[in-house]
Amino acid sequence: MTVAQGCRNTTDTMKLNIAVLSGDGIGPEIMREGVRVMKAVAEKFGHEIGFKEAPCGAHAIDVTGDPFPEETYNICKEADAVLFAAVGHPKYDNDPTAKVRPEQGLLAMRKRLGLFANIRPIQTFKCLLHMSPLKQHLVEDADFVCIRELTGGMYFGEKYQDNDRAYDTDLYTRPEIERILRVGFDYARKRNRHLTVVDKANVLASSRLWRQIAKEMEPQYPDVRVDYMYVDNAAMRMISEPKFFDVMVTENTFGDILTDEGSCITGSMGLLPSASTGESTPVFEPVHGSWPQATGKNLANPLAQILSVAMLFEHFGLMEEGAVIRKAVDASLDANVRTPEIQVEGGAHYGTREVGEWIAAYIAEC
């Protein structure tokens, strides 16, 4: 194994307590590799990290009847951070009458922990550009961040359904909009000082309030260039010109759709991590789902989970630790140590476990 250059140990140590929510499907498999890598980094840099597991999603429903039990909430609340994998199971997906669903646990976690800001970096990998559904010249060097409001809008507004009529209320208040826009402006300042506010202000009253408040806040950030873009145009622009964006901020429903669209630019959803931050314990998770069909087959790509660990370290100011993980991930891709969906033709077979082991060993030798 070629050891990365320029890595060093540090005498600064930190104690972290991590809540581990593996969830459903491939969740436990990718989580094992995320924890494996986290332990490798902790050992290398002398950090003390404790892990406490808690059920969520379909597994929690089976055990307790609740997709986000009170015990799980308490473990998350008392932790320094939550490392989350994925929830979802076909027996609920295929039953539209189910009153309790795994995804309700994810929404409950976000709401109860006050996680109003979801940060999803969209970054391409040079050795995987050929796997993007877009032409290489469009996606090469694409690098932007989607910031999605996470606890408001239609997902949490008043709902009603009978046999003939249904509605979801897209409700937002000024404080909710101001706080997420502030996250967007601050991220833009840390990057290339370009913020795109995505809405549907030509149709929706809630979007008009978003745009009004964003324009009111603009003078507070004179060093940030601000664009306003309707969501349908933003969706088209992400495909036709992804390098246009630097930081994008939008409401909950639009953000859910656009971030999944953005994740496909890289060629695999198994490559992208995310963070959810706000009033309480932050949560770090891959953007993909639980892929129940692959459960137990050692096929799932653990890189998004592992890169979520990098974001976790960086959140606590441990930038070198995050950089070592990113370097190890890049090295694994360059060495063709990849799970089947991104492996080169004729390349060796590596499963979830083997990729995680390789990256942890690389970090230990770095």
C-alpha cells in the first residue's frame, strides 16, 4: 500500500461521545465501516471516542413500535454527535395504509434535535467522471454545497387526507427563514462568496416571503454575490451547468429533490455525505437510502458513510483528521479498491467490509 505523504500525528486530543444509529437495510454494514475508520483516526491522533448504539427506523418499530423511541432520543441528546446510516423497509414502502413508517423516525429526529440545516456537498471525483450521466466537460471540477431547510415546510405543516381530498401546508415563519439563510450566507463567505437562493416566488406565497427576507438580508453580506432562481430553472441548471453553483439554499421540499438530483452528478449516490446541524446534537449521514435488496450481501458502498465521519471531525475543528480520511478515500479510488457499482471493468472484487478495512489500514500507516 502506498502511504500518503505529509500526514502527521498531533498531540491535541479530544473526547467525543458518538450516538450510533445504524437503522435498516445496508445501514448496519456501512456503519461498521464508518465506525472502523473513526476508530482508526482516533487511535492515530490520540482521541478518545465512545460509541453508544440506538435503534431507529423499521428496526425500532419492530422492537418498540416507535421509529424514534424516547431512549434513542435521549442517547442522541446526550451525545456530542450522531452518526446515522439509513432507514426504510419494503414492508412499509409497499403499504400506503401504514400509520407508522421508518422515515417518520428520521423526521422526528430532525424535529426533536432542532436540526434545521442540512448541508450536502456535491463534489466530483476525477477517476469517476466517466460514470456521471453528464458529459465530462460539464461535471469536471463541479463543487458546490446544497443547504436545505430541514424542519419546516410541507413535511411538517398541517396535513389532511380523506378518500377525495388531501392537502399539505407549506408553512414558513420569518425566524425559520432567517436562520437558514444565515447559514447559507455564512457558507458562501467561507467558499467563493456566491449564494443562489432557490424558490418558486412566481407561484407560492411561502417562496415570496423567502425571497423578500433574503433581499432584506443581502446588505448584511455585501461581499456575497446573490442570485435568485426558480426551482425548476435550478433543476435544469444543475444538469446543464453544475459548475455555476457555489452555495445553494432552499426550503425543505425543493431541497430534498435538488440534493438527490445533485448527488447523481458524481455517478453514484454512495459517494456523498451530509451533515444536519441546528439547535442540538449534529447528525452526520450518507445521502443514500437503506437499499434493502442488498442487505447482508457485502455490496454496499461505504464511502458516503466514511466521508460523513470526515465531516463529523471537521465540525469539531479537527480538520487534519478529516483531511486524512479524504486522502484515504481518494487513495482507495485511485487503487481501484471499490465496491462493484463503481469498480472499473476487470477490477478486483471488493465488498463493503474490504473497502472499509483498506481505508482504515491506510490511515493507520499514513
